[in-house]
Amino acid sequence: MTVVGFNFKKLNVERNKPSKGKISVSNNVSIQGVEESSFSIGQDEQESLKVIFKFNSTYEPEVGTIELVGDLIYIDSKSRIKEIFEMWKDQKKVHKDVMTETLNVILDRCNIQALILARDINLPSPIPLPKVKVETK
């Protein structure tokens, strides 16, 4: 139903050589695992899933890399949590609606973090940023 927690476990950024000339940046996100979990809300125990992810930005030709690894907590009804977990266990797949919601949260957080890390070590932005164009009359 909704994502209630998000944690980075690993932030790795490298700049191998100065960025000059044409640089291509490719971004990739993947689900590495899904685990059953639970947490307490007041006195009640809430069923949840821990979705483990990996996000990469690769700068070519061999300029640098950004790797972010973490997890998020997804809550829903007990039956839905069990259904999602069983599907992952059997097929290594997640329902489209769950995948859409979790990937959007992962991309929102990881793109911002990758942008900050790229700035800190002088890599180009991993995502296109708006540009101002001044026109003369």
C-alpha cells in the first residue's frame, strides 16, 4: 500500500579521471531482494516487506561511477504482503503496482543522492538538469 521507510546502506562514488570531451551517463536500478519483516506501531505489529535495491550511475569512457545500495520498507495487508513475498521467492518478480511505487521512491531518493555525490567529487550531473537559454533580439 505504501512505502514507510528508506535507508541507504552503501554510498560509493569514484572519479577515475578528469571529465572532458563527450561523456555518456547510464543509470540503472535493480531489486536485489525482498524479505518479510515487521515493525511495531504502538502496541500493534505491522507486517511489511524489506525491498533491497541497488542504483548505479556509470560515466563512460571510464570517468567514474556512483553506486548506492539500500532498502525500503513497504507495508500492506498481511495477505498482500504474503502474496508479494511468495511471488518474489518463486519467480524473483514483484507485482507491477508494487514495482512501480517502490521504483519511483528509489529513483526519487537515489537521483537526488547521486546528484549530491557527483557534485562533491566534480562529476557531471547523472540526470539532465534544466538549462537557461538567453535569446537576443
